[in-house]
Amino acid sequence: MADWFSSGKAVGHVDTSDRGFQYGDGLFETVAIRNGEPRLWDYHMDRLAKGCELLSIKKPADAELAAGLRNALQKSNAPAAYCAAKIVVTAGTGLRGYGRVLTESPTVIIGAFPAMPLPAESYHDGLETVLCKTRLAIDSPTAGLKTLNRLEQVLARSEFVDTGEFEGLTMDADDNIICGTISNVFFVTKNAISTPSLTRCGVEGVMRRHVIETLRVQGIDTQIQTVSLVDLKNADEVFLSNSQFGVMPVRSCAAMQWPVGDTTRNVMSILADNGVAECRQ
């Protein structure tokens, strides 16, 4: 069975004149599918709409994307009870050259793939991370978006692919902590929760948004601010968020170590009660 679909039909290749292939001119969303339903769908559609507007790509209708996702789930090998789906929207095919006008007919390809939950002990004991040498470029006009250009993440993640850490934390050129290669990062200092500002670089994850908004409903504010390397060292607790695994505690980053503290466990409990079952460990 196929993994990728476009207009309801299985596809096994991309057109070499597609601007996504030529220039990374497009966006993608990786959606967690749980019990046959896409988690945080509205947040994914919001981020995709923001990206399409910036890149001058006519966003496919939410209903069209939802139908394409259902088709991919039905026709792929991915178990709908627990899997991951990827929605790719590019500026379509066209003549060579960087410049273009508004894309009215984007390329849309949707894939569905098996996924495995992370071990329960990772949620209980925390994860090992590393501080990446690769820096994120600042003041990018695409800051916060999930564009097809992920070379910085490729370089950063390649730094620890052979050393066994789960994740790598990335910094910008000013030594500020920004995010993980596949995650966003939160800090607990004196019971206050903060997360780095992503106005200059990084990706605004949908689970990051879900954490911030869900905690706010509970009367717990998350400060969005500049976070330095010193702030990381002085943190009492650290945890990560990601659309697929929810929230995971961090126990170490290089020589720095943190306990899996009460605040992190409380955040996980709140998330478990708000649609992120993986956090119920």
C-alpha cells in the first residue's frame, strides 16, 4: 500500500519542476492521529494559513485537507488508532527562477505513517539532550513557520545522531536558547514557567501553543521571553513539547542536570486531561 497521496490518488514521486523540490518553496504540518482523529487540527490549520499568506500560496480549504487526510488514513498502512500524518503544500510547478506571483494552484501531498509511542520511563525519568553547535539564523521573515527549508535542523540533529541523546537544544547567534530540533522548550524557575520568544527564529509548535493556552485556562501563565544560556543553567526544571509526544521532562543537557519536578508533572497531568493521553504516565 502507498504512503503518499495527492488528489485522492497514490503518488510515488514529485515533479522536478515543483517549487517545493526546486527551492523548498512550501510548508508542511506533521499531525498526530489518535483514535482516528487529527489532534490539534485547528492549530495546524492556523499555522498553515499564516505560512501560506506569507509565502503567497492560496491555502487549500480546511475541508479539502481533511478529506485528503481521511483518504490517506484509509488507503495507507498506517494504523488510524495511533500514527502520524504529514501534509505538504508547495507553490506548485512553474518556470525556473526564484520570483513568482501568488500561487493559485498549490501542490498538496498527504502521507500517513505508523508511529510508536515513546517508552513510559521517558515520561517518568526524563530525557537526555545536548546543546547543538549549529546556530539558527536570526530575523528570518519565516520565523515561527514550518517551511520546507529545515537545513538548520538537519545540521543540528546530525550532530548527535550517533551519540544517543533524544534531542538537541539550539541557540541563535546571540547565545539565546530557541528550541529543540524537533521540539519547543520550557523552563521552570522558582515555580514560574517560561518559553523562548520565537519572533526572530525557530518554529512555533502547535503543542507549544496548546501548552500555553491550556495552562492559561488553569490560571497558570507562561512567560514568552528571551532565554539565555545562563537562564538554562539556572532553571529548576526543563521540559519539551512536540505535536507527537506531548510534553516530556528533560533530565540533562551536556553537564547540566535537572530533576523531574512537581511543576513539570503538574503540566503533564493537565495536558493528559486535555487531549494528550501520552502524558498520563
